[in-house]
Amino acid sequence: MCRNIKTLFNFDPPATDEEICAASLQFVRKLSGFNKPSQANQAAFDRGIEEVTRAAHTLLERLVTTAEPKDREAEAAKARARTAKRFGGAAVA
């Protein structure tokens, strides 16, 4: 999986529209191989982002769990600690 795509399900507060759209953009970039498509492919690229965003919204709305929602700040702190361990140095606040 693309490292820039983050888990969006079961967080408190829930994922925002912007986060879902950003994940969709990363997914379409990964699938297409384009960071920025040519003018000839721009419409298809944009349509792909819209469709993936819609599908992601639907998926997140339909998923169920009995687990407690994860705390965004706690998960972010864990990610910073993993990054510090992986790349050395202190975790960035």
C-alpha cells in the first residue's frame, strides 16, 4: 500500500472530506503512475479522484466495528515515534 494513504476508519473525530479526498488522490496517482497527468489525461484523472472519493465515503459509512474509536493524537504520536526510530533523531512534535 502507498505509505501516504492513511487509515481513515474508526477514528475520533471521524475522517474529514478533505482527508478522504487526499487519500483518493494518492490512490489515483498510485494506480495511474502520474503525479500530475498531461492535459489529455486530466479529465480522466479528475473523474477517477471523484469516483474513488465517492466510493471511499460509501465504504466508510457502511463499515461497522465494536472496537473503540482510535484517538487521532495518540495515533499521530505513535507514527512520529516510528518515524524517529526508522530515520533516527527525535520525534517531531
